[in-house]
Amino acid sequence: MKKVAIVTGAAGNLGQAVTAKLIKNGFHVTGIVSSRTPNKFVNSASIEMFQADLGDESVIREIIQRIFDLHKKIDVAVLTAGGFAMGDLKSTGKKELDHMYRLNFETAYFSAREIFQIMETQTEEGRIFLVGAKPGLEPSTGSSMVAYTLMKSLLTGLSDMLNKDGNPKGIFSTLIVPSVIDSPANRIAMPTADFSKWVSPEIIADKILDILSEEKWKSPLPLLKLY
């Protein structure tokens, strides 16, 4: 029986790479994409897509319950939804903080919370992947992206909490921390950066697949640095 994986932000650069790799390796993928994002996948025996506001708690609760009712299990969740913005202390106020909080923390928290509670009811192990950022672990490197850095740092705490409560029940959270994901949007936002030091979405997807291999499926891996 195929393992069932949820991928949030499945239409994004990282989400597309993860979705394609999971399908290629025999997973059934349910993608959740923003209601404002075009659906780039066609439903098939290996994938179905939902469009929703990923920051709406009640909507996410309903969709994840529908996924569980449909497949009777959720084995994996890769929560790639998020967003990036530059901005130092001087230019970062409530509007900027709220925007990054909604994009980078609420989208992860609401999905992880519902998926975790479902995984607690299952007999099989479950794995949750959160996507952090280097400044979230090393805030001193994020002074030019204050709101983004602060919100990504919250995911470190969330992943730790999931592991504390989940590991005894066979639920493992991994915080993936790339240097910078090499995407067109990030290249536009940071045109003078050294792109050779960035990590491609395909490499991140490969790392996730490695963790999901039979040999490593039940092994905790709280943090995966890719820099």
C-alpha cells in the first residue's frame, strides 16, 4: 500500500520538486496550494490537489481531515509553504511582521498541528518536515531580513515541541535548514548573492527521500543543515 504524503505549497519551486520526487518513488501525494496560486498538477491515481488559504485554521483543519478520511492515514507531511522578504529593523514594522508571520509560521503551524494529532491516532510512524532558514538558527546573519528571520526561528521551537511529544509515539519532525533555496524569486530578491552557495529544490527533495528510505524511516533526525 502506498504511503500517503501531504505537501503544502506544492505549486512552489520546492513543493514541485518534492511532489515530483515523492510520486516517482511510489508515494501518493496530496498537495495543498494557495487559493491564489495556479494548480500545476493534474489529479491522478498518484496525486490530488486542494486549493486553500493555508493561513486559515478552520479551512486547513477541514482539508486535512478530508485527506485522512479519504486515505485512512497520513504517513508524511512536507510543509514547504512560505515566503521571503528583505527588510532591516528600520523598515520592519507591524505590517511586515504580520505578513511574514502569516506566510512562514501560521501556514506551517496550522498544518503541522492537525497532521500531528491525526498521526497520534495511527499505529504506523509518521514524519513531518518543516523548512527553516539559516538566519532562523543564526539570527545575527539575518539583520537585513528581520521579519523573515524571526518567523523562521519560530519553526525551530515548533519542531522541537513536535519531537518532544511525538518521538515516544513514533512521530518524527525534521527541520530542514538550507543556506538559501535557489529559486527565481530569491535570485531577484538577492541579485548580488553568490548563487553557487545556494541549494537547489531538487537536492532538498533528494535529502527528504533519503530520510524516508526504509533504512532511516524510524530514525530521529531533528535538524538537517544544508549549508
